[in-house]
Amino acid sequence: MTRDPLKFRGAQFEPLAFKLEVVTSLQTMDADGNPLTTVVAWPLTQAEYAEIRDSGKGLSPTQAVVLKAITDEGGQSLQTYADGLGLKKGQVQTALNALVKRGLVEKREGDKPWAVAV
């Protein structure tokens, strides 16, 4: 059995994949009486994961956080995104290139160079 170089202890296992869903509970409220919103992680079967992976719809974790950052604070520089996300500028650029290729982000000229594609 080959050991994963990033896994130092514990039993070997196949990586798990999840579909994330944002849900709002009308039964659970915060201190102000507002319904709580949370994320539920639904495990995917190997077939479901393969379908998403092969369709090109699945995002890498880096692509997902960069897309969220652009959605929340569009128009920042690569360095600003990198600093805010704790990533290297090259990692952000690679993620942005993939997001542009998928049509999720567009590069614009001017003071707000990155925006979510609508």
C-alpha cells in the first residue's frame, strides 16, 4: 500500500467529497430572533463526485474561496485578494484563470479589474 505523503498517521482511506448546501432553520433562532443560516455537507458517492469532476462544475478549494472573495469584494487587486485569503499571488492568478475559463469571473479594464460574471 502506498502512503500519502501528506498523511502521517491513521488508517488509509479514499478521500471524501461533499456537496455543500446553505440552509436556513426556522426552528433555530439567534439571540435577536432571526432564523439561523448554516451550511450542510452532504457526502457524495464516488459516481456523483466523478460526474461533477468530469463536468467541470466542481471547483477546487482555492477557486471556491477566490470566487467567494470576488463575490463579496469585487474589484480588488490580485495582491489584495492574496493577502486577504492567506494565499500567494500566483495561487490567486491560477484560480482566477480557471474561473475566467469557466465563465464565472470576468476581467475588466479600469479601477475594478475583477468581477463575478453575470
